[in-house]
Amino acid sequence: MDMSNLDTSHQYDVIIVGSGGAGLTLALSLPQHFKIAVLAKSSLTDASTYYAQGGVAAVLDETDSIEQHINDTMIAGSFLCEKEAVQQTVEGGQASVDFLLKQGVQFTLDEQDQLHLTREGGHSQRRIIHAADATGKAISTTLVERAKEKQNIQIFENFIAIDVITSQKLGSLNENRALGLYVLDENTDQVHTFLAPFTALACGGAMRAYLHTSNPDIATGDGIAMAYRAGCRVANMEFNQFHPTCLYHPQARSFLITEAMRGEGAYLRLPDGERFMLRFDDRAELAPRDIVARTIDYEIKRLGIRHVWLDITHKPKEFIKEHFPTLYERLLELGIDITKEMIPVVPAAHYTCGGVMVDEHSQTDIEGLYAIGETSYTGLHGANRMASNSLLECFVYGMSAAKHIQANFKDNYQSPTVPAWDDSQVTNPDEDVVILQNWDELRQTMWNYVGIVRTNKRLERALHRIEMLKNEISEYYQDYKVSKNLIELRNLVLVSEMIVRCAIKRKESRGLHYTLDHAEQLNDLQRTVLNPKDSMIRSEKINL
């Protein structure tokens, strides 16, 4: 689409930031008379959903039950999951599958032409529906196709949200309502104003804060940072999931080896061939991700090796090629035949379990502002996300948000007058090396000091350096015109600070937060809450 002749001020009924599973589920679940804008900061499929290999967890088999799925989720989340959120998500499994089938997603079928169910770490039953080993790609491309077919959905690619516009920012003392967003059009370098009575942040997580990550480049915590600056509470940012098995290869540093491979019987081995997980957990390779990642990290450091091995060579060749066709072909391109050779793997930052606090409708503390998917904190994941619950959460809460927006929509809504973006007092940067240097230093700091195993000293060092970087970036933001890299860095340094402050606040080891200075679990089940209104961080009892 040629954007050069369009006005920089836009009015919609709903603005959705993000084109992954959460954002497009919301867009496709709203009535067709709604005028909807979907903003993608890169291409439409450049979202974490697209790269998800595993699948969608849902209770579909008669040997399974809602209660078992709830129990598995609570155990994986170290019982820090909020029961109402878990129940809402798990009970929404069938409706989510029906929604995806209705959109035309082609899932893998078994010999009886029923949905094939696989199993992943933490699950006591086979309950993962999938499209071979590229489920995210199948879902993402299908939802994108459906969205493009809808005349009421307008898509903007390479549009990067800068900040949420709220009534309080415009001087209102009575309420704080979301009015829309300022957005950078990277195609023209112009800043646009998007206004709507309802805005949804479905921007994914923040794991690009780490040096080694499985996430795409877009995962810079934009939604979490924007919501916090707008006045929303954020919770449990200390729980960052490191996927145990990311390919260790110089030509594919972000390539994930799906959880389903261990679900189908792959072993983790040391260089001498030992199945080391048997020494640490009765569930061995099927233990939850936090345990597997921490164990791999321990063995790598203990032995001074760069990686461990994932081995599925004991399975028949046709079984491997049938179940993991994408992995088989991709690794073959890199010189690894997984039917004959083991795969070198390391843990990598993978998923943000905390996020913007929302209710059962995905609404934040601010009226008219929603957060969905990895951007949000629903209470589902607790201290550790169980495999394939994340995509399910996207669909359940995306549909819930759509119902809430429809129920609260007013035909006579009038957007207030909002000033255009003012960059008259800033200049073009003389050199962008400052951004690159700060970006590299931030990610290195997070990897070294706020990784799989933490200490008080490491966290204090990280906070000190991040505060310095934050001040430098803030000055840069005030003086120079915005760019994609600057917007992302501004968001990422804020979210990194949240992660560290939450980690310092939690004086225990639970789930994904493991600290040598507080190795035991506390009896109290509490979430860590950051409140921008008073700049305080609190521990609050969770809802069980």
C-alpha cells in the first residue's frame, strides 16, 4: 500500500498493536462493522507466533480432563499460577481449537483423521495439537490470510508504536482513558496519530533483552513499556523462561529445537553419552523447562563445555522425518542429519511470563486499553510457563477481549482533540553508534547477571549499569528524532530494569527465578507488582 498520500491522523474503532496470534485473534473475533487497524512493526508474520514449533495445549482426548490440565499447569508454575486464570484458559481450549479450525488452520491428523495429539514437558497427557513441527507458521499464515480478506481490517506494516495517548497525559484529572497511540511510520519516517476508543497491545514479550534468545527481533517489550509509562501495573517480570534446547550453531543462533522432540522420546546427553537428566529429576527430559534449562546450564558450567547434545537417533528414520519435517530439512541444510547425528543445544531466553496486569477480559488498569498474549500478565503461567499454554492463552484472551470491547462499544463516542507529534525541538542524530553500543551492553549485562542462575551481587551490578544506560538513552530520546532502534532500546532498557527490580524483590527461588542467595521457597504465594503511580514495587498475595 502507498502510504505517502495518507493523512498522519487516523480514526478507528479498535487499534491493535501486533500481528501475532493474540492480535489477529482479537481482530478476527470482532464484529465486521468495526473499523480496525492492525499495526505490525515489521512484516505481518514477523511475530513470535510464527516461530512457535510445538503447538496448542487443549483437552480433547477422553483420557484427559480439565482438572488434569489445570493441575499440570499449577505444578509447572510452581503453584504461583492464579487459579481463575488457569481455569478460564484451560476451559477455553475447545473454543480456541474450533476458532482455529474455522479460520482454516491445517493441523496434523492421526490415522483416524482426528487431530493428532503429542506430549510436551510438564504435561501428564497427550494434549498438544500441532501442524507437524511448524504449528506457529501454520497458524500465523492462516490468520494473516483471513485478516487480509476482511474489508474492515486495515493493516499497516513497518509501523512502530511509540507511546499510548491517555486522557491524563492531555491534562484530565477525572479519568485515565486510552485514546490511541503515536506511531512511527518507518516507510516515510513520519509520526502518525492513531485514535480509537479501544486500543490493544499484543506486541509479544521482551526476551531480546538477552544476548542469546530464541525470539525474533521484534520482541523488545514494547507493549509492557508503553503500558507502564501510561500508568498500568506490571507483575512478575522476574520470571523469564529459558528454553532448554536452542541450536548451538554459528549460522543459526536463534533456531529453536521444539519441546515436542523430547515429548516424542529424544534424550539429552553429555559428550560422553550420559543421559544426565536422570540424575536430577524423575521425569528426566520431560521435566518442566525451568528444571531442564537450569540442569543444562549447570552441566555446561561444571564441565566447561559449550553445549550438550539432544539425541533422537534411536527412533526410526521415517518416524523422525514424519514428526519433525521442518527441523529435519533445516538441520540437514546446516550439515546435521538428525536421523544419524545428535544435535548440539544450549538454553536461550525464550518467554516473558510476567507482563501488564489484566482482568479476565484482557483489560488493563486504564479504561479502553487491553493487553493480550505475551505482553500481558493474566496469572496463567505463575513462576514458569508450561509448554504450549502460551498460544492457548492468546486465543482465549483474544476472544474474551473481543466480547468485552463489543459489549462496551458506544456508537456516539467522540475522540478528543489530540495534538500532533511535536519533533520541532529535536535534531537528527549525528551518529547511531551510541544506540548500538548501549544495545549490546544492555543485552550482555542481562545475560551475565540476570540469567538462569542469579545472585544478589549480580542483580545489584545489573541494576546499577541499567540505570546508567537508562539515563543515557533518556537524554538521547529527548534530543534526537525517534527511530525504530531508539524506540526499541528505550522500551528494552525500561523492561530490563523491571526484570531486575522484580528479581531483587523476590527473596526465594521459585520456578524460573533461581538465586543462590535465597535457594529455598517461601510458604507465601505472592506476585511481584510494579506500580508506576507511586514508583513502588510490592509483593501481593495471589488469587487462589
